[in-house]
Amino acid sequence: FSIRPEHVRFAEGPLAAGEVEVSGLLHDIQYQGSATTACGPAMEWNAYYCRADNSIGIHQGLAQWIYDEIGEFGVVQVLAHEWGHHIQKTAALTTIIPMFTELQADCLAGVYAQDAQERGILTADDLAATWLLALNAGDSLDTPWFDDNAHGNSVQRLFHFNQGYLLGAEACYAMF
């Protein structure tokens, strides 16, 4: 499968100029098996952002599964979430609660989707795919909010994505 280049213009759009300067992001890296990054090993069936070299990546098997089950823009949204972590670093957006960091990255992925819609490349089907992805990517309800690996349950993830999509970057910055 392939992702259309216009779908991965992360370093452009509403967060690239103005309130946040974004530069030096390496993106759309697909890896097989276990890969080594500047931050250590990248886990299989996962995606990552590495603060040490500002890279994002997604395991090829996970990307293929999302592409087959949800669609191209589902893969783009996973990468946009990881790009959101780069924005957090660049803008010095910090919180001590890991789940809040993840939800803010979901919000920033929503900002990316809003920009994609304004550029005319986000379809109603793409938006539905991102909602489906959020609903399938949430933590189980018994995951404690303070767990270091918590990303938020499905409702929380969808809510925060929609905050960015509907209200823009300012809503994401004001979250935590």
C-alpha cells in the first residue's frame, strides 16, 4: 500500500507557522520486525515519536492492517498523532500525566485533519475512518488514568480528536 504525499504534509499547515515553529521532523518511516531508533527499540505493531531525532514511524504490519481495515487516512491519523508529540516538544507543552499527553496528541491529530479538510483532501469517508480508528484504539475501561501507557478510552480519544478537528489548535493548547 502507499500513502498519498499530500496526506503526510505534517510540517505544513496551521501548526507549522505562526504560533509554533515546526522543523526537522522525519516522517512516514515504516519498519518491519523490531527496529532501532535514536530512542531505543521501536516495538512491533506500534507507532512512535522519538524526541532524540524528531522521527515518527509506524510498524509496517500495523500500517497494513489499519490500511486494510480502516483505510488510508487511518494510517495518516496514526502518524498525525505521533506528529502531535513533535508539536508538544517544539511548543514545550508538558504535563506530568502521560494519558493527558496522549489525548493532547489526539487533539493535534484532529487539527491536522481539519487542515486536510481545508486543503480538500479529507473526504467524509476519511473522517469516518478516523472516528472508527479512535473508537478501536482506546484503552480498556479498566486501564487506570495514571498508567504510564494509558492513552485514554475510546470516548476520550474521539472527544479530544474532535476538539482539535472542530475547534483548532488553540483548543489543544488550552487543554492541560
